[in-house]
Amino acid sequence: MSASAELRMDQLASDPLLHILSFLGFRDLIHCSFVSRRLYDLSKHNPLWRSLCCKHWLLTEADRLQSGASWHCLFRRYYVDLGRYLQYYPVLKRAWEQLKVFLQQRCPRMIASLKEGATEVELNDIEVQIGCRLPDDYRCSYRIHNGQKLVIPGLMGSMSLSNHYRSEVLLDVETAAGGFQQRKGMRRCLPLTFCFHTGLSQYMALEPAEGRRVYESFYPCPDQTAQDPSAIDMFITGSSFLQWFTAYVHNVVTGEYPIIRDQIFRYVHEDGCVETTGDITVSVSTSFLPELSSVHPPHFFFTYRIRCVCLSLYQPVCLYHLLPVCVSPCPFRIEMSGAASPEASCQLDSRYWKITTSDGNVEEVQGPGVVGEFPVMTPGKVHEYASCTTFSTPTEYMEGHYTFHRLANKEEVFHVAIPRFHMICPPFREPPVRTNVAASYASRFDRDEFCDGDGDDFGEQRGINMAGRGSSDLRETSSSWKHDWQYAKRQND
């Protein structure tokens, strides 16, 4: 090719070059700026950096106008401040924004409890104070919001039973540093949440010590059968701060966790857990109560929430029913549409449960009414109640039915089916070394079914899913209190 036919960079039109540059990341765009004067000028093109600002920092035109800077300068400003968090920032920033939009609509008072983000200097000082490095995803989130004020309700979920209340606050980094653990059994663990009423906390392991994986989150559960008080079992709630926080936000903003009395309740709805009998559809969601549970001895608390909908009226006939493993009262709400025919009025006569545990044992429970009551359902009336139960295996399922009769014709008796629903504790891991006494309890579990099988270095992990949470070590629930709950349950049911 002759020299006169060669295509030079400065002869190319700007539009195709800008189109090519629009496919580059910010690092490649910077590298191109060193190639020639022409590419240097084009690489500063504002629309190129606008898309990069939107992608990495979630900035809008309003943000740029407020700053008074070009998109290129704005990107540089954010990169200097937050560049180390580049892989986490857009995910966590989006999660926080989605959560705040949702809370503004459903739980506005929680918005006021959120604290402004911490600075790099403050986070560095905390690392010096505790002598451990904070993970970048944790630091990134706390640059956006430094947790929340110590108020009720807590951002990280609530649970209200008849005489038991839990609400977890997302701790600010200064308060969390004050609760940093150095004691045996909990070394190098930073609290993420705290509940004033129960002492319940979730922790994050900052180092892979005592059977924990680095940066995983968990509820500590003291081994009540071990001779060594530092023997701590763990209910695992997340593999990293990013996974733990974004999974929670997803469940909140998608409606998986219901809002009850302006608080977030951590129920999980099982796919397909819906059954229709005539005009009434029943669906169930469940939750695990960590503060009332233990691995050794095996004692697992659950709650469940039942919702009944009268399809023919297109109005909810709601039942909320909670059930924990020793004491899990649940708001049981039954609602009949005000548009219902008076002839549809009915009264609940009895309940029937078939309970199957993971070791194959089957128990059938039936009795009159629910918690000693026989609610009459008339158009427009709402009824609520709470109940509870106890299990010694980490997973089980329940199914059954309610028996009603029509008020207009007592001979007209019918059953409303309750679909099968599973109650599954989160994965739990034992410390690497346990006493022989504790090992005798562990043998009661089916290792093939519950063992994670990932090695002894991290202890034994067992369980099924992450639907529930673990137990507190800041204020232990007394065994006598649990027995009182069991007694109340027997009296009520």
C-alpha cells in the first residue's frame, strides 16, 4: 500500500472512534489517552465518563450538576475516595438505595435511624483499635451508611411472640468495635447486629480461627453439654458481608419478609407451599428463632405464619400462625371479607397437625380450637392468635387442617387444608474439638444428611439452608424460661 493510501488516526472521524471507545473500561480508556494527542482528546469526552460514572458510582445528572464538575472529573474524584471498593460499591450502593426507597414507603421511621457513612480515617482507626483488618465489602457498606442508631425497631429484622420480643440493630462500626471479641471460643469476631431485649447478636469472623471461616457471619450458640464454656456452636448466616447484607435486602424489598406493625419480620415463604380448599387458599411461611435454640442439646425453635385467602370474594381471609420449637407464638390472623355473604359465616372447631421429623418420627396432634379459642368468622371480622411448638431435630415438616362449621347450619362441617411446610434450621458448625459428652448428642444426627463434608479444619457444618439464625452469647436465655414456654405451650394446645 502506498503512503498516500495509508489511513492516519487524525483522519478518522470522531464518531466511529468515540463509538469504539465507549466499549472500553475506564482503565483501557486511560491507557488509550497515552497513545496519541487525538485519542487523548477523545478519551476526555464527557458522555464516555458519564456511562462509567453511572456504572461504577451510580451517579445521576443531578449529582453532576450539584458537584459542578465534568463527568471525567467526577469519576476521578470518586475513584480517589472509593477506588479500593470498586467491585463492591455499585452492588452495595444499589442495595442501600433499594432498601431506603422501600423503607420510605413501608417503614419510614427506620430511615431516620440510619447514620451517615464513616470516613476512611475512621475505619482505619477502628482497624488499629481491634488489631484486625476489616474486609473491603464491610468497609464499603459502612462508607455508605455507618449502621444505624441504637433504636427500636432494628433494621435487620424483628420477631414478636406473646411475651418475647427481638429486634436486631445494624451496629455502627464504633459500637461494633467496642464489642469485638477476644475471649476463647469467639476470638477475632466482630458483632454485626445486636438486640437489646435478648442480647442476640450476629458476628463476623475476621480471622479463620476456632472452626470459623474468615469473614463468614454467624450466630454463636453456646454448647450447653460441653464441660468447656468456650465450646461455641455456630449457626451460619452468610459467607461474606456482601452476601449476608444483599441477600437480606433482597428478601426485604421483594416482599419475602413481611412488614408487620412497621417492622420487618424474617419469615421465609417456601415455593409451592400453597393449597386451596374450595374458596379458601392457605399459604405458609416460616422462620427460625436463634435465641431460643441450641445445637447441644438439640433444641430448635421455629415460627410459622399461615395466610388464608378466600378466593371467591377476592378478599383475604388471613391466618397468621407462628410456631417455634419450644416457644414460638405466632400472630394468627383470620379475616373474612366484609363483602362475604352472611351465610358464609363459620366457626373454627378444631385443629389437626401431622408432624414428621428428619429422623422419620411422626406425631399427630389434634384438639379443640386454637390456643383455647373458637373464633367465629363473620363478614369483616379479624381474629389473631399465637401458638408454639418444639423440635429436637434440625428439620421437619408439618401439614394438617382446620375444621369449621357454618353458623347457619351446624351440620355443615368442612376442613380447610394446611399445606405441607418445612421448618429447617440454618447450617450449623461445631467447633473442631468437643467433649465426649457433646459428641454423644451429635451422634443423634444423620451425618449423611446434615454434614457439609468440607473438612475438619473448620469444624463440622450441618443443616440444610440459611432460612434461620443462631443463638446469642451476650445474654443467655435461661433454661427455666424455656421450660416456662414449654409449659405454656402444653396448656394452650
